[in-house]
Amino acid sequence: MSQQQQLVILGATGSIGLSTLDVIARNKSLFNVFALTAGHNAKKMAELCIEHEPLYAVMATQSAAEQLASYLNNTPCQTLVMHSQQAMSDLCAHPDVDTVMSAIVGAAGLLPTLSAVEAGKKVLLANKESLVMSGQLFIDKVKQHKATLLPIDSEHNAIFQCLPHSLQNANADQNLQEKGVSKILLTGSGGPFLTRDINTLKAVTVSEAVAHPNWSMGQKISVDSATMMNKGLEFIEAKWLFNCDASDIEVVIHPQSIIHSMVQYHDGSILAQMGNPDMRTPIAHALAFPERIDAGVKPLNFSDMCDFSFTKPDFTRYPNLQLAIDACSAGQGATTTVNAANEIAVAAFLKGQIGFTDIYKINAQTLDDATFTNVQSLDEILECDKSARQRAAHLITKVTH
């Protein structure tokens, strides 16, 4: 890394965006913030613009952009304020940009991330929905435009680190089995309800669902962790990132979140990546790859660690995980549908419109009702996504009335 990388951070005000800015601040000689994007949190974005002085800041709507501009009006900050998804996409493809951190939650991150891929950028992928929604199309574009794709989810980053060097390349059509890999072991904490009486899950409140025992995350991903849909989405993402089949991936419950995932080899070896549960570690790894930089994360102190435990997931407790795994085997239309339905269902739960266990019911019924036949092009993917959202929203109205 002989010169500063110019970065665009999609989703700057979220937990991944803020952690990325923390790592950048520790390594200012290596990285410069070219642009920040966010949804509606203009106040937080103003603070970030004043601190990091990006050339551009993009908000999702005109009203949010106007609010940001008013916050910056009487400050020395010279950041140019813009709005719209198209502005985000344009900045991701800007010729002066080297690296794009894709950390917008949900389907909203797909088009700007694809814009970065099509411009051949180094893409740090924290937006798992991009691959869940458009797996084959997305990977084909990575290969076509010779983009560099590095995973940010702690689990996928761990798998990446444990793979042979020849497999650390989304541009290649390498086969896991040919390189001695027999299985990917995808770990998950089990969320806050691992040991809760399964008969009481109907009564789970929003505050209980977002209280993850190990990780500090946004509300949507915290609920997904509680239902283990997050692990299901990661399962689908792993299939595309590592060019493997659903049968090559196994989910393992590891409540301590110290081992972030593992790779099993034909000779019986299992390589694991370990560390404290802090997203700055995978972010720093991907930013500097193949080198290593300071992430501000304390290393593990093994003398303080009580135990490691591992169990198989209980699909009765976590039916969303089974649903996502089945969708992974069924194909693109199924994974696009499940992801879209889940975004709508989780949003409804967070608003108090449906119960915790209704999330699965909405997801499963939306998938059962889906009539997709061919989902390959971007237009077909977006239409499938739109249809699933409409169906899920309709099902929610039946629950609430």
C-alpha cells in the first residue's frame, strides 16, 4: 500500500460504517475518505463530515440532504452534499475511487454496490443482501469487470482467511474440493434466545430481540440474528463467495462468538479464525489485504477464557434458518424472495405490527405464494424482489387486522 486508498463508504452512519471510519482514523497515512453516504441520519452525517472531511456526502432523500446542508452551513466543512441512489452509484464508479465499503443494510445496497463492481473497484462487502438477491449475476460481474471482492461479515472474512491462497479470489472458478477443502463450517452464536423456552418466543419484545449477547449491531441485523435468518443469509452468501454448493456448508452454534468460522480439509485439519467479537478486525483485514494494520482491537487473552461450546442448530427454534438453507438449494428466485419478505417482516416487527414468531410465518408464506419462473437478469431480480415485498406487506395486513 504505497499510496493512500480513496474510499467511498456506503452506509457511513451505521455500525459497520462507523467501525470503518474508526479503523481509517488509526491509519490516516493509508486511507482517505472520498465520500460518505447514508439514509436519513443527517445529524450524525454532519458530525462525520466535519471530522473526516470527505469531498462528497450523499443522503437517500432530498429532505435529508437539505437537513445535512443546513447542519454544515455555519461550519468550515467544504463537503459537497448530494442525494439519491444514483448519486451513490456514480460516486462508487468515480475514477478517483479505489475502494468501496458496501455497508448499506438490505436491498438498497445492491445497485450502488453493482456500480462499484462494474467500475472494477475493490469492494468490501458487508451488504450480504447483494449476493443473496443476485448471486450469479453479481459474481459474473465481478469476474467480467475484474473487481476485487473481499468479505466483511466476520464469518465470511474468517472463512476467507482460512482458505488456501489460491481460493482467495472471487474472479476464479476454483473448486473447494480440488484444493483439499471438504467443508465450510459457518459459526453462529444462536442469538439472545438460544436457551429460552421455545414456547415463550411468541411473546418476545423488540427490546429483547435487539439485545444481542456478543455483538453491537443495528436493529434489523440484530433481529435477524435472534431468528437466525442472518445465518441463513450468510449461508447463501457463502455459497456465492466461495463457489460451493449448499451441501459444502454446515452451520455450527458457538455461543461465545470467539471462533468466527472454520474450514475443514480432506486430511482432517480444521483451520479456525479467532478473535474478540469486534467488526474492526475483519474491516481492517479487508482494507489492508494482503497486509495487516492496527484495528484497535485487543487480542484474545486465553487465560481469561472459560470454555468453548458447539452444538447443532435446532431448526424448530430457528425455522428461518432452515427456510433460507432450503431457498439456497432452490435457486435465485427463492433467495431473492426470502430476503425481500424478511426485510418487510422484520420492519413490521420493529414497528410492533406483528409478533416475533410471525416473521417466519410471513417469510414462509411469501415463498410458498411466489410464482417466479426465471430470475436471472437484473430487471427480473428487481421485479422478483418487488413482488415479494408486496406479497409480504399484504400478508402483514392480514395479521394486523
